[in-house]
Amino acid sequence: MFGYEFYIDPERCIGCMSCVNACAECETHRGHSMINVDFIDRKNTIATVPMICMHCDDPTCAEVCPADAIKKGEDGVVQSSLKPRCIACSNCVLACPFGVPKMIVDFEQMMKCDMCYDRTSVGKRPMCATVCPSQALAYITAEEAAAQRREKPVNEFQFGNETVRTRVFMMLPPDQERLSLDVADYMWEQSDEIVQAYEY
């Protein structure tokens, strides 16, 4: 979209919740934030990571929707469910490998990050990337990412036997050699490294 890509850099997240608050203020979200700021290992560290919709190439949420309420645009953005098609069955909530969709009970509708489509479709940055003080969420070109970041962008994730490719990139430490990310293995590795760092 206008040559920009979305990047998540967990190591830059400071847990300030600016992205969450900004997302909730978006008019189309009606006071609900579509971003989760998750603790990597709540027992051992306060380190956090922001989670937005990863906008999968083959979105499972859309595949399991019996009402065909979730659409993916030609630009790769997976939209929130459409009313009145959405029947609030929560199939998409259960199917998403990243745990992103939210069933908003008050609206009887699934809502999720749509990459601030009202902004990005006209060349503006998403609200979360605009307000993030550490740029843990960045909406920049691939050239800018290569010039400004040492980290390595990855958009292929392994969930058991399932490989998921996404429009959004996750930044990994520069010493990582993998081209895809086994989510379960990586989470355990990161947790162990953080715990060891805090012990010293």
C-alpha cells in the first residue's frame, strides 16, 4: 500500500500502551482497541510485545466464516467482519493462529485491526505507528527498514505443521539465521534469554 510495510519489533516495545489508547480513539473502533500488548513471560519479566492483526496471505478467519463476512482486499489487508453478515459465531476468534480477532459482545460483531484502512488507503500511517514513541510498531518502506534497523524482518510463521505467511513483518534479532519462525520454539527461547538476563 503506497510502498509501505508494517513492522513489529518486540525488542523496542516499552509497554507504554500508547498504541492501545490511540487505537481505541479511532472512530471506526467505537472506543475499543484492536491491539493487544502481551507480556512475553508474565511470571519472570515485564517485557511486552504489541500484537496487531498480521493480515495473513490465506486468512484462516475468513476461511472459517460461515457467513462470508470477512474480506481480504487486493492490497492484502484483511478487514474486520461486515455487518449485517457477521453472525457473532466466534469461529474466527477460535481459528486465528495469532489470537487477534475479538468478539465485541455489545455490537454482536467480530472486530480486529484493519491496519487503519481509512488512513493507509490514502497514504497515511496507522494510528498505532504514528504514536509509538519507540517505533516498536513501524509503517515504513522496505528500504527504510533496511537502512534504519539492524533487525531481520520475517513474515513466515510455523504453527505445528502449518506455515502461515503474513503481510505484517516481525523483526528478529540480527543474529537470527532463520527465514521462518516456529512460534512455540521462539517464545520459549526468548523467555529463557530474558530470565537469564534478569538473573544477572
